[in-house]
Amino acid sequence: MNYQSELNFTKKLCLKFHLDVRILTDPMDSPWSLVGQSLRSLLDPNINYPKIFQTVSEMCGPNRIYKIRDPFQCSYFLFQLPDTQEPSYFLIGPYRNSFLSPEEFLTQIHAAGAPPALHIRLQRLYEELPLITDDGPLMAVLYTLGEVIWGGEDHFTIQDMQDFSMMEFEPENQDPDSLKQEDNQISMKLLEERYAKENKLMQAVSQGQTHKAEILVSNFTALQMERRVPSPLRSMKNYMIILNTLLRKSAEMGAVHPIHIDSLSARFARKIEMAASPKAIDALQREMVHKYCLLVKNYSLRGYSLLIRKVITQIDADLTADLSLRAQAEFLNVNSSYLSTLFKKETGSTLTEYVNRKRIEYAIFLLNTSSLQIQTIAQYCGIPDVNYFAKTFKKHVGQTPKEYRDSIMSYSRSATNA
């Protein structure tokens, strides 16, 4: 195969989206014998997989990528790999394009012939499948892979197969006690997996690793949580409350002071209750992960001594306070020379330089986001002398506050008229 590197890249990309990826060569590696994910194998453990594989082999024409959707609203991508010593098939999935309510799922598995005793197990397995509401990016990746392995966009096609089914289900009777024991084992396994995912997410957020955290949370959604109330939206909100708590503790693990964490947590608590749709919940989840990672990046005190942590927190808490070296030394009951030396050693700047930089950063924020008078902004930044404020601002930014605001307004007008 002269496309092995592209194939490996596609596999890694799919795994980042928590999609199961397999290259099938053995009849027992049928798409419907996926360990831990197959709804069909639970419905009938005596399925003739070699026969199914033969049917799949006959179905897969050359130079075609099949998008398969089964009666359980699960999707797969399947195609035969060219230039292999023995027939080989590339399988991605299963995953869900949409969320079936418990009532809708019950209707589906009843139509498939599943006994009531299997309902809870099937529901749990179904909810563990990745949820990808927009598989357009995945289609684009596979389209590009197709161009590589078949030599151009005109040499292959992508074919949709809806409501694809290979057999009639004839579930065998199973001992209720045995089913109950297996249900307990499945429940324990799913809980262990969920807690492991949560721990990985918390670790990523505590390190401020935005991209890693976003990947980890991408398929760890409210839809996978056990629904304890009838309303799907309320269930999602309940999960988001749990997620907000996890992220709050993650930021604390990242050495962010509670004064910053509590403010962000309270803001998201209000947003959660105001969310009016599952789509809004989904967007809010991504925003929460992003903002908590940013919080760690901007306010983590990891690496600072306890004394310097207290000084920095005091600065962040109130820029209008007396933040002079003398005032901080008195507040902390330490020698001012010692505090000055330690602060410079740990931060790389003097206390005065650090405070002025923080005040100017806040001034830039207010100039960008408000129409407050410059004199008022100076007061909010803890520099009541507007002339000294303007001088300090120009030293850091290269423009006076008025020049900076005028440049913002000019840019805004040109962007509007463009």
C-alpha cells in the first residue's frame, strides 16, 4: 500500500473523536461483532458472523465509500482497501448522528425483537456511543483519503445506505439472574470509564491545556449521563452543573485563587439555567472548558511561594487599593526589603512594575469594552492622577489613552464600512 501514512493519519484523527476504527480481514471481525459496543451481539449471541462478513464483502464494490445507517440510528463508514494482499475493509464507527429519547430507543429495539430484560443494557451501550451531530468534517477527511488511495476525486464515489439491516433478530432466552449480574458488571464498568474520563479532563484543565481538554470533552456529553428526571433539557442542565463543579475543582488544582474561580463559576451557573435548548447546552459546554483553561493560563499561581501568591491575589482582587511595597509588607507582616527581593526573584519584575502592568492591562480592557471617560478609567485602575495615568499608559503601550481609543474607533469604522 502506498497510502499507509494517510491511512494512519485518518485512524488517529478518528480516535481523537472517540470513534472506533478497524481494518477487517477476518470473518469474526465483522462490523457487528464489536466488543462492548455491538447492540446486535446482545440481541442475538448466535449471529453467523462469517455469513455476514461474506455479505459485506459482496456488498462492498471497488472504489466506493459506504456510509451505513442502521435501524438503531447508528452510523458507520465502510470501504474496501485497494492494493492489499487479501481482501481488507476499513470500518469507522458506530456513532450517533442524533439523540434518541429513551422512548424512541425502546420503540426501535422492540421492533428489532429485543426482550424487555435487555432494555437497560442496550440503552446504556447506546448512550456510550460517540455523538457526532455534524459528520461533515469526517466526510471531508474520508473524501480526501479517497482521492489519495484511488488517485483522484473522479475515481471513487460515496454511497449512502439508510436503514441497513443484515438479518432478522431472534434473541434467545437468557436467565434473568444472569442478566442482572451482567447488568451490574456493565454499570460498574461504565462508571469506572466515566470517572477515568473526568479525571483526564480535570488534569488537562488544571494544566490549562485547552486543545486536549476540548478533545476529551467533545464526546463526553450530557447525553451520556443517566437521566434521572423526565425532561431531557433538565437532565442536560443537571449534568452541566456537575461539569461546572468539576471544572471549578480543576482550576483550583491548577493553583488559581478561589476569588477568580468563584466569579467564573457563578457566571456559568446563571448561563446554565438560562440555556433554552440542547444546542445551547452544547455550545455552553465548549465555552466552559475553554474559559476555565484560560483562567488557569492567566491566573495560575503554580510555582510561586505562598507569600508571593498572597501578594498577587491581593493585586488581582482590587487594583484601586494601596498596592505599594510598604502597604503589602505591613499587611503580610514581613520586612519590605525581603518582600521586594523575593517578588523580583519569583516574578522577574519589581512590585511597582508588576502593579503598573496589571493596571494598564485593565485600562486597555476598559478602553476596548466601555465608553467611560479616561479620567474615570484611571480611577478604576487605581491611578487617580490622570496625567500620571496617561504617562504610564504611553510608557507601556506607546500611545496615550486618548490616542489608543481613537485608533480603536477608527479601526471599528473602517471595518464597518468595508
